[in-house]
Amino acid sequence: MPKVSVIMGVYNTPKNYINKAIDSILNQSFQDFEFIICNDSCTDDTFDNIQTKYKDNRIVWIQNDKNRGLAYTLNHCLNVANGEYIARMDSDDDSLPKRLEKQVKFLDENIDFDVVNCNINVFDDNGIYGERTYHELITKKDFVFSNPIVHPAVMVRKKAYDMVGNYRDIPKTYRNEDYDVFMRMQIKGIKMYTIQEKLFNFREDKNSYGRRKYKYRINEYKIKIENFKKMRLLPKYYLYCLKPLIVGMFPIKMLNKFRNK
């Protein structure tokens, strides 16, 4: 059995992005892993191209019966995963060479923790333009403003996913699957930590705010209300539940200017 199962969904990702993402996993300093790649019914030749190019026996190819979205896709991956640890990966990001090694080392040496995050570089087609750092010991208050876990850069003990029943594939978690699952882990008392090193390059173009429809902001509001109640963060932090709704009312140019500053 592999120590780590790396799980990644694929849907119509540009060739130059996905090749770099796959290479960044296959070339890790830590090699005891399986790499589960799920085709979420691509409508282009993305999946055919990578299956043709990559003949590595560490890759496990699976496919959804139709386009199902991220939560279903990741649950499909989790259902076939054999690793003790689950490492997430997205098809347009880049794991730095020692990411898996350092996350495995942390979980091996800290048995009280089940989730290990890391700091990140933020990049687009023009290169790295920023960075994000997170608190070392992640508490429920870190979830108040936004998700303190970088979803595609996280490593989690498989048993932690089992404890919360994996991702919830329901309408109100769409585009917020990760925020929801990690809040539910926090509710279960699962301990989370951030390695204070940048081990991951996270792709985020400067127009990303413009692509988020308001209905997804409403979804975020709903899961905040639901999980904040269980985390005993209400009514004190109710105004933070309104954040996605308020942010969605501002002009995109203003939001991008504020974020970049």
C-alpha cells in the first residue's frame, strides 16, 4: 500500500497547465504515493492527451459517468484511495519538489494532528505575483473571515475524511466544498497545522473575482451559518457570514485593486 494517495480531478484543463501539475507530483522528492486522476467527463481532449503522455505505474486513472463537479469527483477518488494520507492537487497548480516529503514528515511526527496546510506563492501566466501565509495552529476562529486551508495544497489523514463522511455533494456546497469539509473537521475536533514554508504555487489570475457568480456567494453564506452555529461562533461573528454577500456587491475592478494592494 502507498503511504500517500494524491487525488486530482480533471475537466478541460489547458495542456500546458495540466502537464506542469502532473510533472510536479511525479517529480516529488517523496515517492511512496499513488496518483489518482479522475476525468470529470472532459468535453475536449485533455484526458486523452495525458493518458497518452503519462505511462507511470503510480498513476491510477478513473472516470465519472458524466460531469459531476468537484465534490463528487474527489469522493470518487477517496473511494479508491489506498493511502494512509490524502494529498490534494489541482490540475492547474504546481507542487514544489519537497511538498509531499515535508507534509508526510509532519504527520508522521505529530500524531495529534490530522490536517497539514502550507504557505503558498500565488501566480498567473506572467509568473509569481504574491504570497499567502497562514497561522501555524489553525483554530475555529481562523474560519471566520475565509477558509484558512489551501485546498489543493493540503494533506489529510484518510481517517479524518472518514470521520466527516468526505465532501458533501449538495447544491449549497458547490464552489465551497473545501470550506465546508474543513469546518466540519474542525467541529469534530480535528487538529490542523500550517507548515511555515511555501511549498505550493497556487494559480489565481487577477480577474478571478469576476468569475464567481453571486449564487456561489449565497452558498458560502449558507454554509457559514450552518457550520458557525455548530462551532459556537454565532451570534458574535454573524457579520462575517455576510462578507461574501457584501463583497459580491462591489465593482470587480475595485475588488481586484484592493486584493492586489
